[in-house]
Amino acid sequence: MSVANAGPYGGPIKQNYPRNQWWVAAMSEEVTRDPRQRWILDYPVVLYRKQDGTVVALDDRCPHRWAPLSKGWVEGDNIVCGYHGFRYGPQGTCVKVPTQETQPSLARVKSYPVTERAPLIWIWTGDPALCHESSPPDIPWLQDAGWRGSRGYMEIAANYMLLKENVLDLTHFGYVHRSTFKIYDWNRAPSVDVENGQVEFRLDFPAGPLAPIFAEMTGFGSRPISRVNWGRYLSPALQHAGQDFTDPDPQPGGRQQVSFRVLHATTPVSPARMHYFWFFAFDLPLSQDQIDRIVALTLKGFKEDDDMISAVQEMMERDPRGVDYPEVMVATDRSAVQARRLLQKQLTAEAGLHSEPSLPQPP
Amino acid sequence: MSVANAGPYGGPIKQNYPRNQWWVAAMSEEVTRDPRQRWILDYPVVLYRKQDGTVVALDDRCPHRWAPLSKGWVEGDNIVCGYHGFRYGPQGTCVKVPTQETQPSLARVKSYPVTERAPLIWIWTGDPALCHESSPPDIPWLQDAGWRGSRGYMEIAANYMLLKENVLDLTHFGYVHRSTFKIYDWNRAPSVDVENGQVEFRLDFPAGPLAPIFAEMTGFGSRPISRVNWGRYLSPALQHAGQDFTDPDPQPGGRQQVSFRVLHATTPVSPARMHYFWFFAFDLPLSQDQIDRIVALTLKGFKEDDDMISAVQEMMERDPRGVDYPEVMVATDRSAVQARRLLQKQLTAEAGLHSEPSLPQPP
Amino acid sequence: MSVANAGPYGGPIKQNYPRNQWWVAAMSEEVTRDPRQRWILDYPVVLYRKQDGTVVALDDRCPHRWAPLSKGWVEGDNIVCGYHGFRYGPQGTCVKVPTQETQPSLARVKSYPVTERAPLIWIWTGDPALCHESSPPDIPWLQDAGWRGSRGYMEIAANYMLLKENVLDLTHFGYVHRSTFKIYDWNRAPSVDVENGQVEFRLDFPAGPLAPIFAEMTGFGSRPISRVNWGRYLSPALQHAGQDFTDPDPQPGGRQQVSFRVLHATTPVSPARMHYFWFFAFDLPLSQDQIDRIVALTLKGFKEDDDMISAVQEMMERDPRGVDYPEVMVATDRSAVQARRLLQKQLTAEAGLHSEPSLPQPP
């Protein structure tokens, strides 16, 4: 147990997000030929698709009179400002001022590097020269027809790391989700590994009855099933999680193993708000009706998380002790503390600092 | 008449509340086995009852991840954090972290001294070592079966002293409440006494017709009745007021005297908001129907006060002259000025200052 | 083309309004015997009419307890504070404190110079000694029975100069109003003249079909009509605009010329909000039904402007680049840039500064 200042928040709530990395800007179906505004890491971005379907991300502020380009429309591969008709190409160059022949060379908006790996559209808001040094992670099940599930989007009034820390300590299941997911045995500290800038926790559960939603969806019903539950902090943008169910006594015609995956992508709107994109799937041919029921339950559960972390955010903003107040750490915080440490390292590197601040020590 | 800066506000709207005194946290019926959050003097407090019915008031911020404890629940005499299940006893000690055997000794929340004198629950948010040097005032009629009345709660978007000053100058009756309470003879400066850190004003009215609501409730009807109306500033937390009606020509079987009492308890949420608890009663066996009618009228009148003092608060916040602007004082402000002076003395003492700031002088 | 900081905004959004000039406080019909509150150039003002119909404008903050006088009522030519009944005359002198015989000489509110030229009520919030050095402009058609039209009021969440710049560059017609006003030929830079502290632009259109609303209202129908469209920045408070239509081949019994006028009056509420008063008329005997249809279309169009400039205001407030970010200027910005330059000169003069800041140069 240790008491320490909360690393990434230290002081009034402020930017705690590295810019030189890929963040999720949108889900593929959210970006069309109609321009969409999305505030990302404090800045306004407009997203649209070119005629060939590729995604364009531009600074959403016309340098002429500062109108959001997203209030305009797309013609060909260009976006037309809805205020005075200035037209910008996908690289952000002004290709036409309607009232004159020559285009002002300084009329240019920033174009953001974008990578689409459906169903995810990734954006790089930092130094564009560095964007080729890394690439968004591959999450194969997201596009595998053998995996059935769903996805969705919420905006949450909380710092994005509050959701990261939520999914890095699943002991909250027995409290926040006690009446929804009904998983009551997440009551021990998992094993934690830090490798390649990622944090992975893992907890093995001996054979026992599954929570109702898993009992039903996996088809294992009430028979005792063993399972492994793991979560992996891939970057400040992404948490990957899974449950692998094993039937110790497989039935004729029944599966021995079923897998379940979840992806939590968080992107800061500002220090106090986040975009939250979620994805889940089973490696099972679930019916639409089954999926609908999982989604209904999941949304109820995510609302519980939203309520809780928004309340924590309110504490950080409204309580006079703010964020300069010690937190108590216990063994189950090891994953979150390791993730904070990686984040702090990344922020320090990005700021060009070589000294490392003292960090909370997990017990 | 004098012009002076508003003592307690001086400068941008700020904390003008002493902490080393008893404040009303809630009415008895508001605190149950279900934890309730209430922000008091800037801090979040959770209130609940133990099995024996006594009230517990704890810092409403779990030191683990800063979740409000009030989002959890009570088990036995302990409160369970709704995020990860940390359990705290009534003294604020962490008695159980569900995932481990040993409890971190630093996991502890502040426990506030509380005194219940039904229907009031009092809290002490200052130095706990000093809480035994004073006790909440006794208001006997609040629990006397011979007194019939009602009580209620409002949150008002104004500094708590704006309500204090409202009830310390009842000449506002003829203006703010001209169409509700219909009391038009409160048009002179009352006598004012300052004694034992309290301010009392008193105004005698010669026999005359009563305002409709009093004519009806007292049973005196339209006959001329004399009355005394007084108000007493007991502390920044409490204003006690009364009207004593006397029939100069008592009727056979009729009362010669009837008394009416009001209690205004205000507790700062923050410098710009207050909790307002109100109580009234007559020493009469009023029917529930009569009480309901008084409550309806009272709520209308209190809404008029709310509108007015919220408008004053808006001036203080929005007008560029803010609170550093002279106020004009007249004779009827004597009670309010004396109360401000007592408050300033209390704030100065609490700040450990020995110099006394110059204060507005009542005429 | 040039890139420069936005003159009047420079830095965080701040006051960019001169006080030593006439601003529109209200339309005539808005001010009655019932006092009305209006925040003007950051300060609260109460407006009412005396018995003889003349308009009074007073500081809307009673110096006694800071209640808005506008929550009170008018008796004779005086206003009564709705809190404790202090009574003020039209010059702002306290003429009666109800509870005493002598009136405190310091109880006085500021009285603002006001000039009514129906349907406009003008106010001077600066140095009153200077108010006679200028007078509100005369706009004869506003009161000419030969001109038929309408007027209205909106509050817009944007700096008042954003509306000024909107009406100083009518190339926005083809974009913002493409589906309402349907004027598609405003696609060239107009000629611009600066004279006597005013900016006038003018654009001549050769004979051609009119936009539907003008085709109908002028009675010219689908025949080719030539027109001149001009706009004049009279002061930071007022933009005057007109269209003069000429039939090159007048029909028997038909008009050869029809004129249309618009007045845009803007008054800052604060740096980020404005009062917007609009007026239009044709020199034609339009029916009420015709007027109603123009109003319906106009309100739709003004809502489009409101949406656009409120979005620009949001950029200025929320985007971290704020207002210290270069704007790109093109030829069609000449009118707006000249108006900014005049405004800057006025602000500099008012601040008693003799150095002139460098300003954006129109191309």
C-alpha cells in the first residue's frame, strides 16, 4: 500500500495525453460524404470520405473567418466552407476562393494523417513526421466473420484515463455492475506483466457456474466452466480484453472453448471529456436477437461506468482538494499504476524531458 | 446613512463562512440507511444512519479512487464504496479492502462530528477539537406537540448571507411579498439589540386587522389584534423569528395570546449557493388542511425571496462592479449590519487575526 | 491576400466596443411603463417610460442591497425597488426611502442619456459630457408610411462584430443562405469607399432574373431587372443596407424603380453575446400577408447567420488557438477590414492612446 499523488493528473485537471500516437477518431460507419465535426485532443477536426472512400481529416477551422468547415459540404474530393465557399482539397490546400482567380497560398488548413482499419478510423494529431514510426494495432477479430458482436459510441464527461483505470481493475464488477453483469468472483489481484510498453493482467478462474449472460451466450448453460480473463493496455488509446471459457468436460457436439473479446478505445475531447468507442464479439454464430440482448445489457453496464467515472471527475473538479490529494493504492491497482507509469514515460519523452518524476509505487 | 464596502463579501465572491461552528446538514427525515450526498461548506459529505439510528457524516470521497461513497450502500454500521467495495466504519477507518487481508492504515476518510436534535441534524466541519466548546441551539417548539406547523428544504443559488439579510430586514414584506403575505405595516425601523453574539430586532404593532393568513389561522378573524414581531440572528447558521399576537379584548372561549415561530437555517454549499431549511409552527391545534394552505402560501413567498436574492447574486457575479462597490445603508439595515459585524468578528477570530477590518457603520 | 491577427479580437475574447457613442438599447415598443432589464456593454440597465412617454434608462442595481430595479415597478415618473421600496426619479436620485423621512444623498443610480427616434431607442453609456457631440443617425424610411416592412429582435451568442462582418461581406449569400434567399450572383468583390468614418460597399448587377422573393415582392416577376446592392457601416452600432431595383423596360402601369432597405443594429451584451435588432422595408404598399411571408423567410435566413457566427464564436472560445491566430484576407474582405480599422481607431482614441496598432491590410 502506498499513498502518492495521482501521476497523470497532478495539479488542476490538465492535458494528460500524448499527441505522437494514433488515436481513434471515429468508427468507419460514422464517416461519410457528409462532413462530421469531432473535437479531438482539444482541436476541432472535420472528417469526410473522398470519392474513392478514403477518409480525410482536416483542421475544422477555415482560416478565412474561422467557420467550422464541417458546416459546409463535400464536392468531389474537396470540402466547401459553408460560410463563403472557400474550397479545400484533401491535403488542406485552398483550391478555390470563389470570388477570385488566384488562391491565397497561405489559405491552408492542417491535414491530419489518417489510417482506416475498419471498423476503426485512426488519426495522428502530433508531429506528422513521426506518424510512420508506428501504426495502429491490428485487432483481427474485429473483421473476422467468425466473430459476432456489436459496437457503439458514447461521449463521457470524464478524463479518458478514468475509463482506462476502470477497465484495468475489474474488481469493480462486484460493485458497479453487481446487478447487471452479475460477476461476483473478480475478487483477487490478477497477475500483471509489463512488456513492450504494454500492461497485461490475467486472472484464472477455476471451473464454476458462469454469470447468466455468459452461461446463455456461450451455450455452456449452468455446467461448471473454467475461464481466463485478461486485459491489455495497448496504448493510452486502447484497451484490449478477453475471456476464454473452457469446458473441462466437453459435451458431444458441444464446444470445448469459447472466446469473448472487448475493445475499449478512448480519445480525449478535452481534459475533462472523452469519446468512448466500444466493440465486443464472441467466436460464435450468435443470432441478432442474442446480440441485441447482450447490447442492451452492455449499455446498462456502461451507463454504470459512466455514472461512476463522471462522479470521480466531478470530485476532481469541484472538491477543493482537487487532484493534489493522495490516493491510496492497493494490490489490485497494479495494472492501473503500471499504465500510468507508461503514460507518464510517454508524456515525459514527448515533452523532451529526461528526468522522470517520482511515481506512485504499487504495493 | 453610510456608504461602505460590503463587509463579508469584499472582493470576488468568496468563502464567508466560519467553519468552527455547528451548521445544519439535513433534516432528520432526510437521513436514512440509504447514504445521501450533501456538499457542505465546499466539501462533499455523505450522511447515513447506523443500525441504532445515530447519524454518521463522512468525507464523501473514497481515498482509493475518489469515488463518492454516497454512490455505495450501508452494511451494518459501515459504508461500502460502490466502485471497488472498500468498506469504512463510522469513524472513517477503512475496515475492509475486499481483495486483501490487511487494510491499508492510510485508507481513512474524515469523520465529521454530528449532533442530532430532531428535526435538525447538525454538523461541525471545522477543527474537531473545538466542537465541544459549543452546542447547537435548542429550539423547543420544534418538538413540542402543542405546536403545529411544517418544514421544508430548498437549494438557492445565492450566498447564504443574502438570505440572512433578507430575514433581518422585514421591510421587504411590503414589496417582495406584497401580493402573498399581504403585510403592509412593516414600514419602520425596529429596535435592535446585540447581546452574547446574537442580534435581535423587535417591532411592536398596535392593535389592528391582521394579514389574511394570520387572521384566519389564529382564529382572531377581522378583530383588531396587537402583535410583536421579532427576529434573532443566533449564528451564521440560524435565524429564529416569531410573532406574538394579543387580543386586547379576548372573547369568551377565545385565546388571548397566539404565538407563531419560524426558523431559517442556511448552510453554504459554496460561496454562491446555499441549502435552506425552513420550519414554522403556531401554538395552535391547526388541522392538516390549514397547515397545507399555510405551506402553499409560504412556498410562494419563499419563491419570491429566492427570485430576489438570486437576482442580487447574479449582480454580484455578473456586474463588472462585482462586490467591491459601495452599498447604501439606512436605519432598517441595522440588524443586518450588526449580524455582518458579528460574522466578520467570527471570521477574523477563526483566521487567527487580531486586527479588525473597518466595517460599515449603521446609521 | 494577407495574414494578420484579427484586430478587434486580439487575445482572449474581450471588450471591443467603444462606449462614447450611441448604441441601440431597444425598439420603441419594447419599452413601456413596465420596467425592462437589458444588459448593455456589460452593465445592467433598466428601461421604462415616464408618464409623458419619454424613456428613462437607469443603472439596474439598487445601491442599497443591489437588487435589480427592473424587478420593481413604476409609479408616476419614478421607479420603485421591488426589494425594500427605495424610490428613484428619472435622473437616478433616490426620492424616497419608505422607512425614513430623509433620503440618503448618496443613494443614487447612474442615469444614462437616451434618445428615442422611433422605432429605435438609443443609449449612451460612455462619458455623458460627450453625448451631445454626436447624435444617432436618421434613417428616414423607418418612419415613412410609404415604406412597408417589419422588424424584430434576437439575442445571439457571438461578439457583435461577427454580425457586422457577416453583413459586410455578402458573398456568404450563396453559401449560408443558398436554400433560403437564393441569391447566387453575389460572387464578386464590390467597390468599397471609406468616408467620414463610414465604410460603403456597392455592387451593380446587370439585368437578370431576380431571386424568387424579390421577383414576387417587387412585382417585377420573372422579367430581367438590374439592381444595385450597397451596404454602409455607419458605426459599430449600425449597418445600413439597400437594394435598388430598376426595370430596363418598364411596363405600362408598372414601376420603373423599387427600393428595399435593411438596418442591422447590434449592441454588445458582453464580449461574447449581442442584442440584434433588425428592420426592413420596401417602398411599396405590401400587404400584411406579403410582409408575413418575407418575415418568415428572413427569420429562417437570420437563423442561418446566427448558427454560423455562433459557431465562429465557439471556435474563438474553445479552440486553443483562440483569437491569436492569423486570418486569411481576400479582396471580398475589404469592407470588413476597413470597418475593423475604423473600430480600432475609435477604440484607440477612446483609450486615449496615440499610437496606432498595426492592422490587417486588405489586399
